[in-house]
Amino acid sequence: MSFLTPQQFELLLPLACAWAAEQEQIILQAGVALTEAQIADAKRVGVTHPERVRLLEVQEIPTPSHPALAAAAEATTLISPSTIGLTLRYGIFIRADCWGQRRLVVHELAHTMQYERLGSIEAFLRQYLHECITIGYLAAPMEQEAKRIEHEMCA
């Protein structure tokens, strides 16, 4: 199932962290704060600092420009034209045609909670990406946790 060798993963992780931090800053500067209802959802999810979260509506989730990182994103399909949301700690991209979908925002807020729990972009990406490339996106424990929270809150 792994698309990357452990050595490739270790080489790409710092690039992924830098890209995620850059994208988070873009979202924090251009995005919108959560609504009162979304803040209530964030608190229920377990987000410690919902006031820091920003949502940014985009036509398509951006892909990394670094060739090796872009190739890895494509190979793992973690970022593709079908991606509808992407959480980068307190910054969340939402694809325009999915804007306003509570289930999606709750799911992405679960990832924000995971970033907080793990303490950093690097710690989150190390665990999340490792799970996705070794176990697979759909079976990855962190993704399963986000899906469970989404289901429990929005079913």
C-alpha cells in the first residue's frame, strides 16, 4: 500500500510541513472566522481554540508547487481535483461547491482538534501521512476518528 519508501517520506516531510505552514498563513489572512454555530461545533469536537480557525473558500484545493511534493500528493491522492476540504491546523480550505456543508466543516474541525492534540504541524503530518500511505486513507485511524466524529454530530 505504501507509495513512498521510509527514506522518501523523511525527505518529503519537511517540505510538506513548510507547504502546510505557508498555506495555513494564507488561509488565516484571507479566510473567514467560524460562525457562532460552527464555534459551538468546534467546541463539541474538542477544538481548544476555535477562535483561531479560519475557513477559506476555493475553487479547487491547491496542490504543492514543489515537484516531488506534488508528485507524492498525486500518487497518494491525498490532494486531487475531488478533494473537497483540507485542514492545515487552524486554516481550512473548503471547495466552493461544498461551502456551507456542516458535515464537511465538522470533519475538518476534527482534524484541527488532532493538530492541537499532537501539538504541531510536523507531529500531525508525520502521523496522518504515515497512516495514509501505509494503511490507506480510508482505513487510517486519524481519518476514521474524523469520520466517526462527523457521523456522531451530523447523523
